[in-house]
Amino acid sequence: MAQFLRDPIVVYGAANQLSEVLVEIHPDPETLALASATLIVEEARRSVKARRCFTLALAGGSTPKRVYQFLAQSPFVDLVPWEGVHVFWGDERCVDPADWRSNERMAREAFLDHVPIPRSHIHPMLCGGRASGLGSPVDVSSKESVRRSAVEYDSLLRTFFSREGEGLNAPGDDRVQAEPGCDLVLLGVGDDGHTASLFPGTDVLLETERWVGAVFSEARHASVDNMASRDLWRVTLTAPFINRATSVVFIASGLSKAAIIKEILQGPIDVGRFPAQLICPVHGTLRWYLDEDSASLLALGSEKE
Ligand code: 6PG
């Protein structure tokens, strides 16, 4: 496995309401991406060996692109048991998949088009301009149409994960009794505290049952560096489904994320303002992979007191 260029500083951030948070701080975005890809490969190998299956939900935005590129390169591409991997999305912008803003397009170009994962194991959210589901075109400006996409993806997840509970787990795997969810959910965080498309002040934050929701990301939700993602309908995994995961990994780099990461990890719990604080895996582990810039405002170790 790749070696870290410098040992990461591993600290335990403030315990959120359910679980401790493991924070790894890497020197720069490149080593952060390397560490993230290394973790994904390790968890994929472990999961496929134990259950013949590894379910991964991808983050959108720009930060994970380098992680995905690593997965398509040696040595990682040769270490992942691709035949057992299933890929889902954490959220999707409702644009045509050929649109440069599409999270599906970014992931396909960065790695899915370059690795031997069975095409049927790639599960996009299909909420863009092209036909969605059984061919009914999605009108990306219509709430009803986007909500139908969310319902379709919710149904896809429930079918997949109930089937996995019945069949794909190895005998005796105790996960069958637990509420099945993704093995690993990769998440980014916006400088307004959103993750996936769980934006501050939106109704999807109140969801307790559905696994997938539709949300309109208004201009106020867009930070300066991603104005392109404004005024868009989106489909997103909800916190209840993300929190079923065995492993949740946030990745964030750059000084622009430092203030919000300080608020999320070491500030008061206020999930309406900081939706990323909703993410507390019920049975799983929660990791924040940062670089020195994005972690620069955290009170580390003894400084926390
Ligand atoms: C999206 C993402 C979103 C993203 C954050 C961080 O579709 O935009 O899912 O939640 O992860 O906005 O984006 P960057 O990595 O570009 O900073």
C-alpha cells in the first residue's frame, strides 16, 4: 500500500451526540486523496472477502476527483476486487449526465470508465435531462419529475439492500441482522455546512424515513467557488440512510473549509445550520480526512480544553 509522505496527525475531535469522530490530518490535498483512496481499497478488499460485495456511495463536487483518479491508477486499480463493487451516488445535480456539473459525469471520467467494474454495478441517480427510470424523461425544472427520480432511487436502494441482506452476505455475517446500508459513504462538505445535498434550512434535513430526497439548491446555498451548483434541483441520500453505513468518510481540503470544519467538529450541535452534523453512523465509524489547511482552525489535542 502507498506510504504516507508524512505521518498524519490523528486526533479525536469533539464527540458528537452519538459517536467519537476520528480525524486524520494530512500535509496537503495530494496525500489526503492518497489516504482516502487507500482506505477505500482496504475496505473494499475486506468487504468483498467477507461478503463478496462492497457498496460505495460517491461524493460529488470537486474534492473527491483526485481520490477517484487514484482508484483508476496502479497500484490501486489492481488491488480493488471490482467484480464485487457496487457504486451509488450520495447526491446528484439534476442536469444532463453530459453536463460538466454532473457528479455522475465526473466519476465516470475520473475512474468508472477506466476500471473493470461490471457496468450493471454502477447505479446513477438518473435525475438529469435524459430518460430516467423506465424511460420517462426527467423535466429537471419540475418538482414532481425530480421527486419521482428520488422515489425511484429510494426503491432501487431498498430492493438492492434487502436482496443483499438475503443473499450476498456470507453465512454468519452479523450484518444481515443489522439494518443494511452502504459499506462506505464518501462525503464532501460545503463551506455552508452542507453535505451531499443536505443544505441548511431545507426540509430534507427533517427526513426520518425516506432514504432519498429531492431538494432545490438555491443561490444562497452556493459558496463562491461553486456558484455553478446554484438554482438546481438535486436528488440526495438522506441522513437516515447515510447513517446506516458501516463507514462514513468526509474529505475536505483547503483554507476555505477551515471555518466550517471548526464549527462542525468543535462547535455546538446545530444541525439546521450545519447539516453535516446530522451524519452520525448508528453502528459505523465516522472519519474526517482533512489537510493542514482545512484543519488549521481545529483545537488539537490538549488545546481543546
Ligand atoms: C455536490 C456535492 C456536495 C459537495 C460539497 C463540497 O454535489 O456539490 O455532493 O455536497 O461534496 O459541496 O464540494 P467541493 O468538494 O467542490 O468543495
